[in-house]
Amino acid sequence: MSATLQRCPGLYCGRQRLENNTWSECGACPRGFRVIESYECTRCKDDLDAYSWFYLGFMAMLPLMMHCFFIDLDAKDRKFSRKQLILTSCALAETIIAALFSILLMEPMGQFRLYACPVNKFSDWYTLFYNPTPNYEKLLHCTQEAVYPLQTIVLVFYFLCLINMCVIRPLVSTACKIRGKAPIYAALYFLPLLTFLHALACGLIFYSFPYLSIAMSMISNAIHYSMKLDQSFKALVRSSLMEIKNFVIIYAVLLRSSKNFKRLLRNSFMCSAVPLSAVVPDDNADDADVPA
């Protein structure tokens, strides 16, 4: 019956099947539905693919990395102190709890799996800009989440991160008698900023997050090592392996970037450029013999 439906204008306008076995006028599909080629709004029943799971993992790592950065920035001791350990553990627990509840709140509710609509093209992320105007008369609003649930689940996750931080962090700080106001104040700024960034550039991030992750890892490693007083190779290796704080930072950076190498392997040119980050000038290069 759906094959006999009249054509709807625009890319994302569709018809819904009504209770009396008739069809509605062309309009936006409900949440969790997406229009197909026959202009019928069908429910999203596909399982989320691996690339989309990696994308959600990347978006979940962003607030955790920001929490760790501001916790480390607030610390006065260069070594991994008790305060840093407790606050970092709190940030990790808040992120994990928010991620689990975000999955449970999406369809199918109460299960650790996600129904999704496949991402076919870049415009699927920005249906707002594809509302048609039939006969140049009246704007037909067909804005919807064509990439369900990749947009809403991240927004829900950031909101739950904020709630968890406001509930868990003060309780732990009071129980353990530590002061950690500055990281909380910082989170009140960067969590809304991440939400705004996701709402504005979610499509761009979806297609570029493997490369962004590699770039962020190289930059964070470069900044971390540039702050060392002794820049010799032996000293850098020794501090990376012997100091707990440095080991945790490097392990987190490698964990964040390793999941994206599989995606980069599909592009041999970009993959070949990754090892170039290890080519750094030696501090003793000035003492070496330079050929004329």
C-alpha cells in the first residue's frame, strides 16, 4: 500500500499510517521514525553500527577528558595526590553512570542496546535546512532526527553528566574532606559549551572524529612533554613509566586514540601520516655534525 502513496516534497517529509488505515498529510516523521523512498515514515529498528558506537564513545570521552584536565590544573602537586585520585574517580564514575542511563533511556528502553536509523548522507544531520516550500507558498516543517538516536542521546548524556556531578561530587568531597570547587565551576562552563558544539557541528564531528582524536592525542602529548624540565629521551621515558600520574595520562591518551586506528586504516594516506608525529627534533641536534 505504501507504494501508492503520493510524492511528498523535500527530502525528509513523509506520511504516517493512521488508525483507520489511511495516511496523513506530508509532514515530519515522529521521533524514532524516518522517511523511506516510498514516502512512508517507518520505525527505526536497525542495530547501531560499530562506527556509530565509536562516535558515541568519542563524545562520551570529551567531558571525561575535560574533567581530568581541570582537576589536574587545579592540583598544586605535580605528583598524583589523594585529592586528584578521588576527584578523577568521581569524574569517571559520573561519566559511566550517565552513559549507562543514556542507553537505558533510549529505544528499546531498559536494554543495553540501541535502535537506530542509518546515516546515509551529511544532510541527515541538518534536516532543519531542508524544509520545503511547495509552490513557494507555505513552509512545510519536516525537521526531524533522521539519525536517531545519535543527536538526542548525546544531549541526554551531557545533561546526566551535569546532574551526576552536582549530586555525587559534593557528597564525595564532604565525605573525604577535600576541596574541589574549581573543577565543578569549570564543568558548569564546558558542559554547556560541549552541548552547544554538538548541536551545531554534530554532523562534522561524526565524519571527522577519528582524525580529531588522533590530532588531540598528538597535541596533548606534545603539551605534556613540553612542560618537562629535562627534555632528554631517557628522562622522558623514565618519567612516563615510573611516575603514576604520567603513566595514567599517557595510557588515557593511547586508549582514546587506539580505537580510531581501525577507521584510519581505510585511508592509507592518512594512516601513513600518523607516524610523522613521532619525528621530533633532538635537543642535541645543535651539537651534531651538519653536512655542508
